[in-house]
Amino acid sequence: MGGETLFFDTASAGNATFINHASNGSMFDRGSTEFSGSSTAANGTFINEGGFSPGVTQLLFGSTTAANGTFINNGGAFSGAFGGATVLGTTGASAVFTNNGASASGAFGGLTSIVGGTAANAVITNNGASISGAGGGRTFFFDGTAGDAIITNNGAQVSGGGSGVTLFISSSTAGNAALIAHGGLGGGEGGTIFFEDSSTGGTSQVEVFGNGKLDISAHDAPGVTIGSIEGDGNVFLGADNLTVGSINLSTAFSGVIQDGGQNGGIGGSLTKIGAGTLDLTGANTYTGKTAVSGGVLQVDGSITSNVLVNRRGTLAGTGNIYGAVTGHGTVSPGDPIGILTVNSYTQPVGSGRLLIDIAGTGVDQFSVLDVLDAAHVNGFLDPVLLNGFIPSIGDEFTFLNYGSLSGAFSIQNGGIFDNGMERWVVTYHANDAVLTATKNVPDLGSTLLLLTLGLLALAYRNVSLRKQI
């Protein structure tokens, strides 16, 4: 029988250190520490060693808490050995969990399992292996929540080594956690964040770097929503949709969003929600649609898919969109000045706004939408003057290029600006459209009508005054 430490009722581990050794025989021969009732790990340190039957610490029942404890789960030291483990079914509180990679080829890394509990404010680190063929440290969520934890997945330190992994399966949720995946060293695998089954991303902040990755390819349709994405790593969608922006945070992502992943699949798609800005600066290759339903999707790199800009969304940037853009919302080339290139552009009738920023007459001082194929314009054009610039009469701005054109814009506010002194006029040519600043000449019919109405009002007032006398 292995050594076993049990905490009951309101017992506390204090500042003690506990080492749970593994057994190479029966699971009953391994070392273990178990908490029940309202017991607490307090400030204790718990080291769980790897083996065929690894050492384990369990906080599964009652109102037990990991408190401010330190939990170290070491990887296996020989082929076939499992890593030490911590199993949490209550709360991780403010504890620190470290899951180390295995130290032998064919061995598994340390493991923290959350089975219906919450990681709360814990700090969790999953370290990659330093031996080729060895497994990395892991954290698995089974129906539990990551709460407000900070979870870091480090890459392997050698080619062929396993990386640190966080896996959400079943109905678990990432909550409001920070999920970080770092790249590997020396050709090692990058840290990985998996969402599978019906798990949810909550309002998590996801950061992936180097060859670190977020992979939702094994998730149930339609996909996963997360709070934000940033970094320069990889995102694998498979055939699923990734919805980003639920915390209204502005971030930049210079990595690659793509189809495929552990479960394969094509047709992955992206949806931008929330009030923040997501700036994509990499060469993204996912083949499903892109929907901008809230905030700003700024494309300063490239995407290959068709883009639907919904009424509350804005598409901006200086990059390339190799698909068709349909704009019910706002399309705003530049950042704020610059050229946005799209394959085709459609404004549904009476819908959509093309916003053109103008800060001067130079070719690099105003926005341009460059449409490689057909432009179908039936919505609004909104020229916006920046930095106090007021164009002179006759100044021209070629704001739209196209292969072919149908329709015409309605200019916001009737095109009148500069306190009513000037008016915008659009001229459509074979392959471009030009905004020209002209003198605003009031419509004679409207002026006479207003004058007549004014005289009638004055006459009515005079008659009313006479009656009072």
C-alpha cells in the first residue's frame, strides 16, 4: 500500500511540503494526497512524481480549496510512464500548478485535470519536453471552467518533443482566462490550446506565438467564441467558425488563420463581433466566409475569403482581400489613410457606406478602395476631412478604382461641407471614380420656396399683431 495523506473537515496543509512518489506496480502502491470536507491546501507544496502509477493530489469533494498551494506534476522518467497528476473538482483559488514535460522518450508529461471545478485565479504552466519523443505537460478541462486563470503552454525544447497543452472538452469553458501558447525551440512543437466537443471559449484572451497554436478543428459545429486573439502564431479552424471580440478589446494578430488542424477539415470561417478592432497583418488562408458583425476588422495583411460587412461592422485596412466584399455596414480603406484592395465590392441598394478619409491632395493623403473586378455601388459615400484640411474649389481625389462599375453613390449630407460653401461631386470614368470639390450653388427653386414661406410667416405675424391692437 502506497503512502497516503488525507485532509478532513477544516484541516490545513499549512506550509508543509508533500511528495507523492509513483509506483511501478499497482495504483494502490502510489503516493497520494487527498482533501475532503472544507480542508485547504493553504500554502503547502505538493510534488507528484511520474511512473506507471503516478503520484497524485486530489481536491474533489466538498468545499476544499487549493488556496495558495503550489502543485508540481513531474513527467514520467522512462518509456510508458505517466506523469504525476493533480485532480481538481472544487476551486484552484490562487494556487500555482506546474505540469512538467517527461524526461524520457515514450513517457507522458505531468497533468492537471479540472473535473467540474474551477481554476479560479490559479496560475497554470504546462512545460514542453526537452527530450525527443517525450510528452509535454498538460491541463485538461472536463466540464469545468478556467475561471480567471492564467494558463501558459510552453513549446518543446527539442525537435520531436511534445509541447505544453491545454484541452477543453465536453461542456467545459475557458471562462475569462488568459490562454497563452509559446513557440518551441530547436524545431520543437509549439504550445497548443485545443477546444473540442461542445466546450466554450467564454471571454478568454488567447495569445499564440511562434509555432504555438489555437486549434478548434475537433469542435462541434458551428464553432467557438473567444474574447480576443493576438500574437504571431497559428490558428487552425478545420471546418469550424471562430468568433472573436466578445470583450471589446482591440488586438493585432500577425500569424496565420487557416483551415486544417489536428482534426483536419476545410471551409473554416471567421466572425468579428464586439466594439474593438481586430487587426490582421498576416497572410491568412482560411477558405470559409468572413463576417464583420461588430467593431472593426482591419486587414493590413491578406485574407482569401469573401467578406460580409454587417450594419454594425466596419472593414478597414491597407491589405488585400482576394474574395468578394459585400458591405451592409462601413468599408473604410486605410488606417486611416491608405489603399485597401478587394476582388469585388457590392453595396446593396440603400445600404452600406464607403468612408473615404481625406487629409490633403497628395496621393498618399486620402483613402482609396481598389476593386480589381466589379464594383456595384448603390449605397452611401461619406468623405471625411481630417486634421482641419479643407480642399480648394477644383481639388480632385480619385478614391475608387474598378474593373467595371454599376450604380452610383448617394453622398452623405448631400455632399455639402465647409459650412455650406462647398459641395462634393462624383465623376465616374471607365475605371475610376473621382471626388471633386465644387462651389455650393443653392438650388434656385428651393431658395424661392424658402423665401416665400418666410414672407408668408412674416405677413401672418403682422396680421396677428394688428388684431391684438
